Amino acid sequence: MYLYQNHLGGLYCSDIFFSVEETYCEQCGDYDWYLGNYDSAIEVLKDLADEIDANDGHGGYTIEHILDDVLYIFEDCPDYKTAIKIVKDNRTKESEDEE
């Protein structure tokens, strides 16, 4: 799955890759950002760990949004408690120092 950050906020997945031109918004002149191609929900959680708020005030995307609106499509989508552990275990040292 190809993961994108919507220029208006939030994340979405697509099973097809979009070119930059295809993610352009004519109304505001901005683009959606391609974040990567993922085969696993766990890969996404690990890769975006610094960007996910695991109900501890770090990151921007809420864990609920990530699980319910984005990662549910993956067969290995973890439960809520496991997802929080994955995020916290994969944050960079810099983020851990902020706690």
C-alpha cells in the first residue's frame, strides 16, 4: 500500500501510486505528500513512530486515527495496546529525551 499525507491533514492509503500531478489540489495549489510503500501496519507504526501521538502528547497523528482510518486495511493491524507499545518502542532517542 502506498501511504500519503493529505495536504489538508491526515493520512490515507492507496493500492495505486499517485504521481505528484495527481495529488495536486487546484483549489489551494498544494500537494499531498507520498510517505512510502508499506506491506505491513507494523512497518507504518515503526516508521512513523515520531509522528504518532500514543496518548502521551508526542507526535501529531492520533493513534486512533492511524488504526481506525488508515491501518485497518492491513492484515497485521495490531490492537490498540500493541500499537501504542510499537510506537513508543520505535521513537527516536530525541523523542524519548523529551519525556
